[in-house]
Amino acid sequence: MSLPSAVAAVPAAPSAAALAHFEASFTFETDCWDVHEALAGGAPDFVLLDVRGTEKYAGGHVPGAHDLAHGKIVAGKLAQYPADTLFVVYCAGPHCNGAARAAVRLARLGRPVKLMTGGVTGWLDEGFALAQLP
């Protein structure tokens, strides 16, 4: 008798739990495609933050993103934005936790936040271009 694979060894969650989990994930994350479409519409209802640092931002960033390294996210840097402003954060990609660090800092400051999954890697994988500073 063969043992179950590593995939099946832990049973899947009941459908109701899976539904709650995956529906909730949309409150924490968005993807590159949805960000691109919102930016292309010309009036995004969020502020996109590149949280990698100024040098990486200068080398190529999502068009429309603001440069604010995750370690520099403090109340004073956000004072220009209304309290209910939604921030979307991204970093280099799935191998980088800078966006999660930024999301934690924003949440601790009481700011609405979502993480753009995939970061720059995901953006490029979708075929979207990066902007560079002149």
C-alpha cells in the first residue's frame, strides 16, 4: 500500500474554511494585473509604494509608484495623505519580505494596506514595463 504524497498527507480544509480563507486573502493582497488596470484608468483609488529603497527605485519601478523604503515608513511621511488612504506596497518579488515589513508598519500606524503579490518580478512577468528616473 502506498503512502499519500506530501500534497495529500495533510487533508484539504473543509470547503467552508477554504472559502473563508481565500476570500479573506483579497483583503490583504492584490495582484500586478489589477494594479496595472487601476493605474491605466488614470485615477487610482490607492497610493502605490515601492518599498525597496531609492537606489532600486531609480533603477526601475512601477510607473506611478512613490519611493518610500519600508524602514522609513513613519507617521510624518504619511501626514500628507488622508487617514483612510489605501496603500499598496511592493518590493522585489516573492523572494523579498520588504513589502510585508512595509505592510506591518502601515498597519501599526492604523493605515489601510494591501500587498501587491509578485512585486517587481510579477510586474515584469505580466509583461508590464518599469519606469526609470531621468
